[in-house]
Amino acid sequence: MPYTADRRPQPPSSEELRARIPGWGADLDPADRPSVPREKHEPTGAHWDFPERQPENTPHERSREHEFLTPVFGTTAPLHGASGAIRRFSYRRYSEGQTPHWLLLLAGDRVDAWESHLRSLATLHPDNPVTETGVLGEAGHHPVSSRWGQNRADLKHAWMDPIIVGGPWAAAALVAWAGARRLLKSSPRR
């Protein structure tokens, strides 16, 4: 059981393994192992039987593979909104070994980013996509010579970056423009 001071059950003996697995034990001679001086076969040294658990004031997600949360866990970014619902569904429905689990967590991150962008529009200091994406910084640091001829891996997707970063902002601007235009058309004229 994890998180206890008890030692795990001992593995099978060398003789049992040698009889069961052909070629097992090639590194048993300490002269053949460079890590021997650092290996320590001592008790765990834990002064507790089970560590004191951090209080769980709000529900936290845990993998289906684990019986309970670790004794200490992060609380700085609680799940919220649509992104939190996506992440909760991912933990509840899929194990960590399944691709949909991780794809849903990635989708939750993207949704969280958009939720943050939308929240910033309601503040006095909304996000500035031009300065925050580093587009202006590229121009002053040799954008052409730093990319071509340097065997950079990001050149394969460099053409998509403006679409991925700027596309949603352009789409949001078009939606806002269409909404404002519709409001102006529907308002009574004097």
C-alpha cells in the first residue's frame, strides 16, 4: 500500500528467478554494477505509519487507478466552469492509460484558456493578443534567419501558428462586429 512506513513484500529469491527466467541475474555480481556504492538496503526511516492528510475542503479529482488522494495535493487552481466539467468527466470516465482521458484534459485546458480570455474582456485590462503572443518580439530578433537553415522542429507547424493564435481572436472580433451591427439595425430610429 503506498504512503505507509511498511516495507513492500520482498521479491522472489535469486534462485527462484534464475530457475524461472533464462539469463536472469547477469548483473548480480557487484563488480558488474556501477551503482553498488549508492545502493542502500536500510529501513525506510519514516517516523509515521501514515502521513497526516491534508484536509480536503473542496472535492478534488483523482485517477481511477488510485484508491484515494495523495496525503498532500495542490489547491491553487480548483476546477471551475466548463473546463472543470470536462476535466471531471475525464477523471470519472477514463483511466490514465486511455487516450480519451488525456485528450479531454487537453480540451479542458483549451476551454479554460478561452474562459480566461472571456473573463478578461469584462475587466479594465483585457488580454492583448498582439503583445501577449510575442508577435512584435519576433520582428526585432531576426525572424527569418533564426528560423530557416537552423533545423528547427517548429518550422513544420509555423504556418499554422498565426491561424491557431490569431484565428480565434479574428473570429471573436467578427462575432462582436456582427452582434453590434444587429443591435444597431434593431434599435428604433428617430
